[in-house]
Amino acid sequence: MAEGVQPLIQLSDLGKVFYTEELETHALSGVHLDIDRGEFVSIAGPSGCGKSTLLSIIGLLDTATAGEYQLDGEPVQGLSVGDRARIRNEAIGFIFQAFNLIGDLTVYENVELPLVYRDMRGSERKTRVQAALERVGMVHREKHFPAQLSGGQQQRVAVARAIVGEPLILLADEPTGNLDSTNGKAVMDLLGELHDDGATVCMVTHDPRYADLAERTVHLFDGRIVDEESG
């Protein structure tokens, strides 16, 4: 990172504790992590180490119980529910293991939905949706429903939905977890192409083959960063 340039994501001494009546579980402890604009970072580690919790906090789906989080130079940990939802819609694109497409919406409507929430004009929505579907090679399926698609095709639609709003960062949580090796490689190739075009990507994966495709891999163990390495 150039001197004086603010990281896109800046986590300082981040902690997350889950409380029940009889137990408190420290999911994350003392996490310090910067992610620069245009960087491709993977978060790796064994099951239960806190990877998805960390990604949920970065994506404003969850809140830390300690530490500070700055997104694009602004503190976000104390924001209201409404402000967090607005920032998620405008600044963050999500790609989930289970695709999370809405079954009774067409491919086109699934990709369009984040823009509908922005109250964007119909003509601009159409232009953006078409461009996103072309980017992932799914224009020919725009009138299909998710159940009519293969797993690989559904994940491509999910990628289109994630990029249609031109977010600051793409967050991918085990994006190949429900795919066979061929479709998994195709989705990873697509993420690599998006990164080559300038996208900032943060991905959680337990698969070392895919973690190694990132520029930098952050290793978590028992809720702490224990190692970092260049890809």
C-alpha cells in the first residue's frame, strides 16, 4: 500500500464473544487486519476457527463486541441497523456457499433486487443487470428460475447479483463449497477475473487450492490471526 493511503478495510483489536446463559464463547480475539483497495485476500483455517464470523462482521451482518472497524475510512461499528443495511446494499457484494437466490424470482429479478432497494430508475437497473449477467455469461438464462439452473450456474448468478451494485468489496464465504471441482474452478476463475479488473475480494475458504489463488492468505486459529502469507 502506498504511504498515506487509507486501507479499504481496517480492523483493530477486533473481538467477538457469543453469550449464552451458561457459557461465553470467544469467536474472535485481538484481530488486526487491513485490506487494501484492489487486493484479493483469503481467510483460511480449520472449521470453527472464526472465519465466517469475521466475514460477517466485515460484511456488517454481525457486530464485534470489542475493537474498531473502519470501512473506507469511516467507523461503522456503532451504526444503526438502518445505516448498516444501507451500507451493505451500497458498498458490499456477498457471494454465499448456498447461493441464497430467491426461488420465485427469475435470474434477472434476483440480480436486479439490490438495485430495487436503492430506488434506482428502471432504465439504469436494466443496463446494470444486463452488464452483470454478460460479465458472468448468464444472459441466456435471465428468464429462468434458480431451480432450473445447475449449481455452477446459480453461483454465477449470485456473483452477478454481488457485482451489479458496483460495491467497494466482494465478500465470498466458501463460494465453491457446494460445487464440484469443475464448477468450483470456473467460479474461482471468475473471481480472479473480477479481481484482475480491479475488484477488491475477501474470501473465506477451507480449500488450500483456492486460498493460494489470493494475493494474501490470512490464517485463523481459535479466533486469532496466527499467520499471513503472500499467494
